[in-house]
Amino acid sequence: MISLFLSIMIISQAIPDTTKPVLTWEPGKPAWGDTITFTYHHDAPDADFKGAAELTATFETESKQMVREGNLSKVSFIVPDSIHRVKLAIHTIET
């Protein structure tokens, strides 16, 4: 049983993860007052919004239209003081 588990671990680490993320952000660990930029990847295999969908992002209580650049939509917000986690919702009116 242990050798099977170790074999699976070795194989899973030898195969690179080629899945493209749907959402990325910079900086990776934002601090209060930092500008955080979210990037939505329309061409990611698991992306719900593909094609020419115009996206809006809601960060905490502030909403902004995302800017489309090819297969990417980007939006930036300033991280408010005293929050401990970031909540982001991405939506579109297209069906």
C-alpha cells in the first residue's frame, strides 16, 4: 500500500501541470494599500466566460469594468486597510 502511494506521488510530480489558471493576480501576496491586478484568462480550459464576453469585477463593494487585451481581461483595485481576505466576483450580462 505504501509503495503504491509513493509511486503515485512520484508519477504525479513527474508530470507537469499544464492546466492554465482561469484567474491570476499580482502581487501574489498583496498588503494593505497595494494595488492588486486580477487577470481573467478567457482561453483557460476551465474558463466560464469565453469569447468576447465583457466582464465586470466586484472587489469588496466596488465594481469596475475589466479591460480586454486579447484573451485576457484585467482590472486593478487598491487593497483596503484592515481586511484579512480578498473577495472578488466576476460577472457578465451576456448569456
